[in-house]
Amino acid sequence: MEPSPLTQQARPEVFQQKVVALYEELFKDEEDHEKTEGYWKEFFLLRPDKATLQTLIGELSPDDLLHLQVQTRQLFTRAVGRIKAGSAPADAHALDTITAFLTSVLSKKYTNASSDIINVLAGLDEVDAVFTDFVAALDVTIRTGRSLDIRQKAIEVALSVVSGAYQTSLLSYFTHRDLFPSLMKYVQDSDTTSRAFEPFTLLGLLSNYNKFEFQNPYRLRLDDFVNEGTIQKIIRSVGQTCSNSRSKYVAVQEDLPEGWSISGTLSLIGLGAIAPGGAKPVAPVIDPEVAKEMFSKLPGSEAAVLLATYDFAHANKLFCFNFVSLPAEKGLEAPISSFISLTSYLLQHAHTSLRNTQYSHLNLLTIRLLIEDQVLCKRICSDESKLPVRLCRQRSPYLPLVRGDRVLAASLLDTMIDGINHNLRRRLDVELYIICVGIILRIISHLSRSRTRLNYHWSELFRSLLSLVRFLTTYQADLKSSMHIETLLDDLVNLIALSLSAGESFLPTPAAYDDLFYKLVETGENLVKFRDSYDLGKRPTSSIDTLISVSTHYNQLLDDGASRRGKHLTSAQVAGVIKQGYETLSIQAKEGLDSWDKYREADRRTFLKKMARTTVADVKTFISET
């Protein structure tokens, strides 16, 4: 008797998605390579499983992929065809598939990167036609795709190929076809702040591609762009991204001191349960070694947007103006507040990893560009720039906590002091210190020229600068041969000399001016050791003799005062001597202490090339996580 056709079949142990079976069928090494039209129709009608596709390709070696090039070329060209057709849902599925496919294929280490990747995707004979078609399809989809989601998927495809093939000749197809108008159109049409992140990050990569070797068209586009509405959307996206990136630091260690409250007081004496609103849950304290490891992995891959931010700030004055002046939206920080805030977190942890160091340098260069624009510097130093900025307090020494609004220049000075205080190492990052001291010099130069008295805890700044002098003196054996150390020494000494000679024009009170002299007198013998350790007396560009003459003048007065009284002077008596000493003091300051050299990008060529590579790696990470 034959079995009934209605008899229940045995259930398989594991159910497999149909699309996964199609993936496996595609990458089988069979003689009949050419897949039917029906196969591809079904392939792109099914929702893709990106993780499984990436796993399957991940298991193949570069040589395996080259052996399967007939199949990989078919997949690539068929996907491009579906993207061009723009029919739902095949276009969306093709975009997701090709993102996963390119992410995996381009991550392989090939013997000859450019030619091997071309062979896997198109073949040397067809690459021009195929890739021109591919980039055109992305351009059209980004500009006029049937929905914002589809257009965003096209941007993700572009990010995956640009980051994956950054060191190959394939990127020339993205310079031949200008995607800038389409990317800006997408930002203009976007309905949420976060949507601007991906196109702007892509723009950062494209504008850095070989920019020192040829006239990059995206860089020229950044120069000329004047659509203020789109610029403001980009800036708000940068601000939101900086805020999100900072929150990852805060998640490792909450650093905002809690203000006094009834709830807090009751919690301290064990009565938190009866406090209004109940006891707040206390965040668990992470082991210091674990926290150190977590900090070393920050910032997250979203920091890739900071390269594009630097490039736009370098190229476009309208972007800079809006970046500094754009007000906060309801319930959010102003974008510039978030940017300075993240910079302070980067600087306090700059020593934890090379990535952190690089992003610290990059943000400092962006700040330098803003400060060197005299119109913006005037705004940054005036009351019209008053904003609250959350500054990092995760490592001591701590600066005084200032709550509420204050002039942006004050927040920037605090950020620079934190950078100076928290990165003192025998293997000093000299370049980082040159930028931090340089930004302080530019701010003080503007304040003294414009006679703007800034309400600020100046004693902390002068204490940090003179502590840096002592550190450099102590470790001169390690530091004397460091590259560019002479620039740092000159800038530091000239900054202190400028503060002495022009302090009356920008310090808010006579007491603040007295305090600077008091600290200089305290440093005393260290200044002579500092001069002798680095042979500063032989350097015509150094103002060390000015500092030593002021210190010597007051030490003689103090010695005379002490001998007359027959005892050591109290701090109040020392302060009195300092005030009296102004009458006989003559500060022989050099000319041009308040001058500085304008930023030249060519001087940072090596760093910016390294920064582009770091950003490319972060974009790869970001794409693999989406």
C-alpha cells in the first residue's frame, strides 16, 4: 500500500530562511555559475539577512573570493540594477544586501588591493562601465529616492564602499561624479537631526581623499556652500553627536557633583525612602582598572563626524559663524556647548589611546580655527556668547565648578587648562601642548588688544602655566630632544610675559593682577633653572629674561622687607610688597608678544592623513554596527 500524500513529513531540526539557502547556493563552487532571472527576482524580493551574508563571506579567503568572481560580479551588477529600477521592496533589499556584501568583501587583505577588488566586483574590462553606473545609481537614489529611508540606505552603501576602498583607485569614481548636491539635498529634506550624521561623515571622507595631492572637488564645494538652513541642520547634528559621544564617558564615571537637596540629605542619613520622589538609584561604581580599559575604547565610532566638522570649519566662514552662534533648541544644549564639552572629555583622557589623542588634536585644531577668526573671537569673548558648558571632572586636579551661563572664552580656557594639567608625561605630547598654549595666547591676545576684562578664575590658569614650567624644568633630560619643544618653550614663556605686561587690560581686578606677580615670585629660582636647562637665554625669540627680571626685582624687595622686620614675611605682607613694587618695576617686554601665526593646513599634512585613516576605520566600525 502506497503512503498517503497527506502523511506529515518529519520536521527539520533547524528551520533555514529561504534567503540564506539562496546565499549558500550562490557561493557554491559549481560549473553552472550563471543564475536564472527567476533566482535573482526571488533573491531581491526576500528580506536580506545581513549578518548571515557577512558571516558566509567572512569565512571565505581573498583567494576564494577571486575564485568565485563570476558569482560576486553577478550579485554586484544585479543589485545595482535593482537600485536603478527603484521598485519596492527590491531596491531596499538590494541596498541592504550590497552594504553587507561590500563591507565584507572590502575588509579582506588582498595581495593587490585595487586590482583584486576590481576583479571581485566587476572585472578589469568592465569596471569603468559598472562603477560609473553604480555611483550614478547611488547619486540619483540619494537625491530623489522614493523615501528618506531608501535615500539613507544609499548613503550607507556609499559609506561602506568609500571607507572600505579608501586606499584604492575606486574612489576616483566618487570624485568624477560629484555627490555633494545630492548629499546636501538629503540633509535639506531630512526630518530628524540625526539623519544629517551619515551624509556629513561621508562628505568628510570624500573631501579628505588625496586632498594634498590634487584639487579635491568636495573641498571646493565646502568653500562655496552658502545654504544657511542646511548648514544649521548639519551643526545641530554635530552637536547631538557630541552630546551622545560624551554620554558614553559619563556612563563609565558620573562626574557631575550633585547639588544640595532635601532628598540628598535624607539619603546620607539612611532615610532616602521617605525623601520626596523616593531615593534615586545610585549608579554602580566601576573598578578603576575596568574603567581605564573602558575609557581607552572611547570615543565611539560616531566621532568620525569630527573630521568633517574640522574640514567645514577650515573651508567655510558661514559654517564657523553658525557653529559659534546657533542657539540651543528647547531642552538641548547649544551645538558649540556640546562640542567644547566633548573636547574637555577627550582631553582629560587623551593619554588613554592613540584614537583619543588624535581626536583631541583634531577638535583643538577646529577650536583654533574659530579663535583665529577675529569676528568670532570677539563674540566668543563677549557676553553675547554666554552659555552653559558641561566640562569634564573625571580626574583631579579639578577646576572650580561654575554652574549656569558664562562667556564661551572662559569655558575654552578651562578646557585648555584641563588639557595641560591632565597630560603631563615624560613622553610629553608636545604638539598637544603647543595647540593648548596657542589657543590661550590667542584668547589673551584678543582680550588685551580689545581691553576686554574677562571674569574668570585667572589664578588657576597662571598656576597651571607655572606648574608646566616646573614640570619642563624637572624632566628636561627627557624632553630637551623632543621635536618642536623649542616652539612650546617660546610660546609658554611669551604667554606669561604677555600676561605680565598687558594684564591690567584684561584681568578683572587689581587683586587678580597681584596674584600673577605673587605666583611668579613663588616660582623664583625655578625660572633660572628653566632658562639654563634649555639654554633659553641664547634664544632671541624667548622672553625668559623678562620673567626673571620681574622675579629678581620682587625678591630683592622681599629680602629687604624681611631683613628690616627680622623675620619671614606673611602672605599678606608679601602681597603688600608686590603692590608697592609696581612703582619701581619696569617690565622690558619684547615687541609683538600678542602676535601669532595663522593656521596653515599644509603644516598638519602628516597628522591629517593619519586622522583620515582613523576616521575611515571608525566609519567601517559604524557601518558594521548598523
